[in-house]
Amino acid sequence: MARMNIVLPAMGEGIIEATINKWLVTEGTAVMEDDPLVEVATDKVDSEVPSPSEGTIVSIVVKEGSIVKVGEVIAIIDKISNTTPEETDLIYKEIGRVRETIEEVKNEKKKVETLSHGLKSRTPSGKFVSPLVRSIAAHENLRYADLDNINGTGMDGRITKDDILKFLETRASQEVSEVSTVSETVKEDRRIETRSDKDEVIEMDRVRRLIADHMVLSKKTSPHVTSFIDADVTKLVNWRNSIKDRFYATEKQKLTLTPIFIDATARALYDFPMINITVDGNKIIKKKNINIGMATALPDGNLIVPVIKNANEKNLTGLAKSVNDLAERARNNKLKPDEITGGTFTITNFGSYNNLAGTPIINQPQAAILGTGAVRKMPAVLETPDGDVIAIRQIMILSLSYDHRVIDGALAGKFLKRIKEILENYSADILISDSSK
């Protein structure tokens, strides 16, 4: 039997560590290849690490509750069979993924250095400020006068990372205290009743905290602008209603409007690639692949965004299968880490709850997000050879929030107009032909 180290695998773009939640095996347990070994939690999703080989677990290296970096050993297994060439290839592929993750960490460090570049290394009073401290100060919008008020505990009064973090923590506590004092004074003056024992205090769970942090980060990072356009989807709705039963009978898949929206968006992104971008400092990264995330509500009230990779290369049937599969597994917490990473654009459906429109928040590090409103019957003016007439049409509102640092109103408007044109001219003949592929 050959002994083999089991390492924490690369778990998606930007993920460098995970918390060991629960071991599903003990030392001495015999396992088959791909049997789940341990439940882990990252800052994006909970997942399971499968066994890389058939064998017996001889040692569990990392305890539950510990934080482990990608590539670190978490357990040791005695393999039953010798390593085959195929297994060797898999091992080297995994090593390559780990190296890519390490490279990402290096790039993050480089970003810190870039952020601190150009800032003075000393405060007006002469206290030395390291690049790391300067980058934290830049992130928190601290002035050099603020840094001068920090008592440095390093050599020769140097301000350390712990010093600035303690200062920020103290300042935050003071701000909360001041707000609370003002609030209580106002309540007393207005004779407003303070919180009673009947009020329920709900602690945010881990996922909700992550969502909250991500939303705040997005607003701090990108100057948001939202543009709106309405689309007459009468032909599309009528076609879908006429074909959905036959589609289900032949494909065993429900045909909702969501895969059609994704298809239209993927086509528009292909026509306007400067929407399918991210920002890295002063550089714009134009993404080669069109990977569309679909915001999905979970039973516990939280939100997750599974990603359909290369959406522009899938026909309607393929998109419907992907949408239904990802949505179902999202609701049952069965998504894999790489299925919620790598998105280049996101769609969120306000119409699910009969909302007309909304101003969605960009899913960083993307540059734009599309909101689809409810489809509803409305009176509309139609142009005919005999003049304008009023008719009942199926109308929906599309909203696009975009990062105004890199996307201007003209480009956003053209992109929205293109989606409108695709949806309004999404003829039945084209859809039937696509769905039979």
C-alpha cells in the first residue's frame, strides 16, 4: 500500500483558505475514491472534499474548527493500489491548481504594494509607516494627521499593523457610542419607547455577514449608475406558453423565461465585449469567456449566485438544463465551489416576486449587473399602416447597474437596447430550431 497526503484542493477563483467544519471519517475508516471526507467552509460556499483514492485513512492532520490554506495537508491515506499514469496526471494537475492559487496570493500582495505606492513613508511628526500600514490607511481613508495620533509600539515608534487595526477598532466603537448617545437623547426628547423585551434580536449568520460585506465593498468600489429600458415581450411570452409543454415532454425540462434572458444577455455581451470586463487598478481586463451568474434566493432567505460558464456557446436547451440544475442544487446546498466562481456578468430577477424593476448592486469584481422585472399586461401604443393604435401588450422593464469608472451611459444604453431588440425579435422559428439541437 502506498501512503498519500490529502491536501486542501484549490476551491475556486480567489479562495485561498477554508475552515474545517466536520470530519465525515475517522482514522481507520476505509473509503472509496470520491467518497466525501470532510465538510469545509470558505468565504463563498460550504463544500465537501472527496477522497482522491480508494484506501484507508491513517491520520487526520487538521482538527475541526481549524483554518487551512489551499495546498496544506489535512489527512493521510494508505492507497490500496499503486498509482496509475492517469492518477499521476491528476496529481500534477492538482499541483498546478495549487500553484495558480499561490500566484493569486502573490498578486494580492502586489496590489497592496501598488495601493501604498506614492504615499509618504512618514507622518508629519516623523513616525515611520510601512507599505502595509499605508495600504490599510488608504483603504480606510485615514489622513496622515490620524496616523500621527496613533501610538506606535514598534521600534522607534514605528506604527505596526496591530496599532492601526486597534486604532480603527477604537474609532469604530467611539462612533457607535456617539450614535447611540445621540439616538437615546432623541428618543428621550421625543418620548420614544426604547427596545422592549418583546423585540427580537437576530444575529446574522455567516452567509448573511458575507453578503453584507460584499454589498458594502461593491458600493465602496464602484460608482453605481442604473439605466432602464422597457421591452415588449408579447411574442416571446406567447411562444413560450405555446411550446413549454412540448418542450417538457421532449427535454424533461421546464422552460422558464430565465434561460431566454440569459441567452439574450450572452448574445448582447458578445456584441458589446466592453461590458464583459473587470477592473484591476488602472487596467481594464476584457474577459474572453462569457460566464453569466444568476442570483438565486435560498430557503433560509440568503442569496447565492451560481455561474453558467460559456453561456454564449449553449443553445436554449443547454441553458434550460443548466438553469434548472444549478437552481435546484443551490436550494439544496449541493453546489461545488467552482460553480459559484468565475462569473463575468450577473442577472437578478426582480420579477420572481412581481416587482417591476430595481437598482441591483454590482457583483464584484464584475462591472455590470442586469435586473429583469415582472412581465405584465399593459396598454401600449403600436404603429400600424393605418396609424397608431392602443393595444394590450406584455411589457417588462430591464435595469442595468454599471461601474461608471469604466462604462459610460452611451455604452450601457446601447447594450440595454441590444437586449431589448433580441427579446422583442426572439422569433418562434429560431427558438424551435435552437431547442432541437
